[in-house]
Amino acid sequence: MKKRAKIYWLFLLPSLLGVLLFYAVPFLFSLYYALIDNMGSQRFVGLQNFIDTLSNSLFQSAALNTCIFVGVSVPIGMAVSLFLSLCLQGMKRGRPLATMLLLPLVVPSGTIVYFWKVLLDSNGLLQKWLLQAGVPHEWLAQNSWVMGVLVVVFLWKNVSYNIVLFWSGLNWIPQTYYEQMALEGAGKWRQFTNVTWVYLSPTTFVVLLMSIVNSFKVFKEVYMLYGAYPSPDIYMLQHYMNNQFLSLNMQKLSSAAYILFLVIGMALLVVFYAQKRVTDAYQ
Amino acid sequence: MRNRRVIPIASIVLSAAVSVFPIVFIFANSFMGSGEIISRYASEILESNAGDFASHGIHFVRFGLLPQKPTLDQYKELLLDSPGYLRMFWNSVLLVVPVLLGQCVLAPLAAYGLENIRWKYKESIFFMYIIVMLMPTQILLVPNFIVAGWLNIRESYLAIILPSLFHPLGVFLIRQQLKNFPKECMEAAALDGAGPWKSYWYIVRPNLHSVVAALAVLLFADNWNIVDQAVVFIKNIYGNPLSVYLGSVVTGDPGMFFAVSVFYLIPALLVFLLGQDYLTEGIALSSLKS
């Protein structure tokens, strides 16, 4: 029996070696790059690269823009997808509509970029309507709503991902729980707070975690709409990192990656801890 | 009672329409001639669009779904006279297929192995997988970039394919599914003398079809839409997958955009229609137990 268990390592090994070689080991190694002055002399400089990165004004504004985007798009995306999943749950013949709702999941960001341009660009349909409605051109031309455009374009594609997760979470809740509540004379709202909300909370945490990772994918939309050099209003950490790749600056790159890693790691810890508190509270 | 049903149904119908409308727009516009596309959507005031609404020297779009003169010219040009686009489409295929095949073989094996290994710290291996899975692409690109330098493959597609092959999402999804797999089946098989390989092939693997199909849809959706990695690793413009180059088509060759888009969308739509049932089925239990 003992020998048998060892064979299972062989099944895991290819994948484990891949994850170690392509992700874990080089990431640990990049800490070394973050602590030296340059690739030539390789002198140890302590935390200097981290201080430089954190005090770099470009990095600061990129970080701020990323925070704004994540802070706005994650809660809206979760609320919308939870609402739509709940609506779907109550529908008996909702299958074709659900298919339509999930469709954006597979649509490559680039293929519909022209639609967004026609709708939202400075000569687009929305501006045309606003102008015709009498909104002054100077006000429209200020261009300060480009972040809003991104949120819309991003949510169009990414809400469907959350719906898949929420929907499967909802399907997992046994129907008898609802019947039980209905027998006790509970209304829709109490069924929601006492059954749905409780049994959906693990799913909700998964959706929150995935939403945070996925919100970084907005780079695709920005790149499609505005190219590699967007306006400072939407210059995000993704662009900052990309520029360091192009200039091959391993010191700035590694220190920025570690800062981002620590921030996201802490956010994950908070979410994991909250999840534990919530599940403990219900048990 | 009636009112209560109206709001959910209306929201779903409205959202479904919003989800599908951009795709319908792209399809419908792909039957316009390139002259019509330019005269409708250009921001310059041209001879052909002088009648449209304009203000401050800007021509505003004349939005439309129905072509004035439906034509297949764009498709003809794309298929017969545009080696550049076809090559970039092929580049996308080259980037997606190895990842898809590799993940669908490696991930179930790894999840099965991990589930059955007896080692005190095996959950820490899984924890490492989860952490990698929850990191944004930009962080993961740093180790990918370093390894690509070590292996001297920075100029090759392997720099993108190899890391994606080992991305932990597959192992995560399948392991969650395996946790619900009845242990009795495995024990019965072991009593009958089936070794780990035999029980994998005849008992576990056939039960993983829907989660592997769901994984394939998710991986396809992600890799067919690859942008970030390509921007970092691919220097030659014609080496790009079409997912990246479409952004330049809007300004560089607007007349062709819609046909190229539809051409690129079709494989994604097919994969989705074939796999959508598995998407909800396969992930069903997995999202709950992490």
C-alpha cells in the first residue's frame, strides 16, 4: 500500500515541475533582481529599488488608476451578476436567454472594439445624441469619462464569467430548503436571506477572488481601444509593467511585481479571513 | 404576483439583448462595402458623408445595421487576397491548440495524483497552485520572462505556450471535482487488483468529461483572446495573433475590420455552443469547496 501511494507522485510530477519551473522558482529568483543595482555589477542595494518604485510618480498614478478601476468595476460587476443569476434562477424557460447572457465570455476583446468606438468615441453615437440634445461640445470634449467607458466595456465581457460561477452555486442549493421555508410561510425576501445568501456565501467569496484577478484583464480592452500608450487618465499598473518589459529593466520590473504581489496577497488574506469568519458564524 | 415576475424577466431580456447586440452589429456590418464603412464611421467629413450630422469639424457616426448594398467583397478579399490576416489567424491557432491539448491531458493527471498522494504537506502544494492562479497576468509575466531568458526562447511562441500549459486553473477545477468522487469506487477497484493507472483510465477519467470540457472552453476563451503575453514577447508584427492585431485594423484598415472580426469570432462561437452545457455542469460543485 505504501509503495502504491508513491506512484501517485508520478501523476503530479509533470505539472508540479512546470509550475515550479515557470512560476514559483523564477518568481523567487526575481527577488534577487529586485535587491541589486543593475544586471552588470549586481551590487546589493537593499530596498532601494522598492523605494524608487514607490516614489516614482508614474507608478503612483498607475497604481491609483488601477485602484479606482478595481474599486469600481469589481463591486458593480458582482452586484449585476448576482442580480442576473437570481433572476435566471427563477425562470423556467430561461435557457436560450442564459446562452445569450454567457456569450460575451468567449468573444475576443478585439473583435468588437469597433462597436465600442462607434458607440463611445469622440465622434460616436452617444456624443452625437448628447450634442443633439443640447449638451455643449466643450463639456463633452473634456474626455474625463474615459475611465467610465472602460468600466462599461470591461463589464460587458466579464459579468458573464461571474454569472457562470454564481449560477452553479445557486444550482447546488437543494430545492428542499426553499420548500421547507415556504412551508413555514416565509416570503421571498426571507427565503433569500435565510437560504440563498447563506449557502451562496462560499461562491460569493470565489467570485470576489476571481473578480479581482480578472479586473486586471482590462488591459486587453485598453490596448484594443487606445493602443500601447493610453491617456494618463487610464494609464494603469499593467502599462507601467509592460514598459519595464520593453526597456528590459529587471530591477524596476521585479520590485513592481513584488509590491503588487504583496498588496494582492494581503487582499487575498483579508478575503480568506472574512470567508472563515462568515462560514464559522453559520455553523 | 404578476408584477413580481415582470422585473426579473425584463432584466434578463434586456441584459441578453445588451450581450448579443454588439455581436449582431459586427455581423451585420461585415456585409457592407469598405466605402460605406468609411463614410459611415470616419471622423473626417468626406465627400461621401457630407450629408450626415457634423459639428466642430467632426463627422459623427451614422449608426446602422442594414447595409445599403449588401456585399461579400470583404470576405472575398479576406479569404483570397489577405495573406497577412490569414497568417495571424494561424498564429492564434498555433498559440491555442498546444495549450488546450496539453492542459486537458496534464491537469486531470496532476489533480488525480495530488488527490491520492499521502504526504503531510500536500495541501501546501495545492495552496501554491491557488496563489499562482489568483495572481494577475502582469505579475506572472515576470517569472515567465525570466525563464524564457534562461531557456533562450524569448523570441519563440514557446515563451507563451509553455507557461500557459502549466497554469494552475485546470488542476484547481478538476481537483475540486475529484473531492466529490466516491472513495468506495476507488477502493472497490483496488480490491479487484486495479493499479493507480488502471483506476485512473477506467474509473476516474470517464467521469471527468464535463469538467475537462468546461476547462477547455475557459482556456479557449482566454487564449484565443491573448493580448498581454503577446505584447511582451512578440516583436515581429506578423508574428502576432489576430487577437492583438485587430486593435490596429480599426485605424489601419477599417473597411476590412468587420469581416476579419467575424472570421475570428466564428471558432470562438462554435466552441461556446458546443461546450456551454458543460460550463455550468462542470464547474457546478467546484466553486463551492475552495
